[in-house]
Amino acid sequence: LLKEYDSVFVATGAGLPNWTNLEGENLNGIMSANEFLTRTNLMKAFKFPEYDTPVGIGETVVTLGGGNVAMDCARTSLRLGAKESIILYRRSDAELPARREEVHHAKEEGVRFELLAAPVKFIGDDCGNLKQIEAIRMELGEPDASGRRRPVKIPGSEFRLDCQTVLVAIGQSPNPLVPMTTPDLKTTKHGTIAVDSEGRTSKKGVFAGGDIASGAATVILAMGDGKRAARAMHKYMMDDPSWPSADVFEKACGH
């Protein structure tokens, strides 16, 4: 692209769902939160049969994760007809990363919370359909790098939940294709593109912003990245050192 353009802005997002990589994760009935919510909303699965894009869920749905997306999945599954919706999360209620109002509304709608528990493996029937999830009880140990207490497995505390659907909502990562095809583009340990405060990458003329640089975040933050990078790209292409930096604009706006 740099052979045809003076500068390139990479904003490919972080839409690759994270998986547990546990035994049985390829069974029928296990899907990512991305797929479930996309089929439900964008493909209008909630209007079936008016729209011929159903999303099949069982009577009992288990959602892995404790963030806002996990709450969306758990609540949506009830609205689609599940008789029981369970959140399985490895830390306690106090450590749930979801907004408190999301947790409140999930409980209000009847979502059951299995806290301090983590999945171990998925169990299927002879036809390859999910029938159970095996989990293990956890206890909180010393704080990890995030500042939250690290969950530790309790030996011998395994238990099983009958379920026909598991929704995996444990975060998203950037697609590795961009850095893989551009070796001199530095990335972080999380797979995001390393950038400075104005969106500059390690490769001259290439800028990046949004989730590909910060990890999964909000639209507002991505918009801010785009504006800062646009100013920096203008300064770079015009070769004008007098053009104000992004920091100047931030200070002027009081942010």
C-alpha cells in the first residue's frame, strides 16, 4: 500500500473471538458471543420465522465470561426461549468486569450466576452434540497483574452442568494477519499494534488506531484515535513540524 499511498491508517479492529481451547470445544452447540449476537441482531434471528436466519439454542444455556458481552448473551438467550441461562465466571461477584447495572438487570431477568467456577471440558453425546460442561470450583489467591485476585483451582471440586448451548464470551483479539504479513510492524504481547500517543507505528508512514491498537474497547475511544491519527498523518505527509500535535489539541479541549 505504501507504494501507492503516502500514508496508511490501520483500523481493522479486534473482532477475533477468544476461545477456551478446552477438550470438546468443537461440539455442536458451542459458539462465540460474536456469532450468537450477530445472528440474533444483525441477521434478525429474534424475528424467526419472519426472517429465515434462526439461531438454535437449547433449554439450558451457559455463558462463559463476566463482562458486558456475557451479560448480553445470557439475557438474550432467555428472550430467545431458553428456560435457564447460567453465567459461569471464575472470580466473585465483586470482580465481575461488567457494569453493575448490567449485572443487576441480568439477575432481574432471571440469569443464574455460577461464580468462582471455571470450565474444564465440554461433554457431548454420540452424535457430537453438547450435553454437559464440566467445571471446577475456584478460590481467590494473590492479586495478579490486573490488580484483581488471581483465581486458583480447588482440587477435587469438579462438577457438571447439563446444558445444550455454551456461549463463549471471554474477550476478543485483533486478527494476526496484518502483523504477520508486515514483519517490521511491532506488536504488543496482546497482539495489538504498538503505537505512540498519535497513532504512529514502528513502520514509517503507517498509523493505527481503535481496537487494533488498544484491544477491544469502545466506539468513542476509536473515534478519538482516528482524530489524533488524522492530525499526525497530515503533519507527516505535509512535512510540517509546525502543525500542532495531538497533545496540543487535547490540552486545548481540556481532556
